[in-house]
Amino acid sequence: HEESFSELNENPEIVDDEIIEEECAVKSLKDAVETHKNKEH
């Protein structure tokens, strides 16, 4: 049971890293859009 438990612990970390990368990409994209809007005005 300990082995399967450790495997379950490893998987969420990988998913979290992917989600964090996506959030950072979305945030940087929004920042780029805001910067573009500010330059227009």
C-alpha cells in the first residue's frame, strides 16, 4: 500500500506544475494585452 500511496503523491505534483505553467502563460498573455491597450491610449 505504501508504494501505491507514494505513486498517488507523485502524480498531483506533476499536474500542479502543468497547471501553474498554464496559469503563468495566461497571466503573461493578459499582461501583454494590457500593455498593448495602454500603448494605444
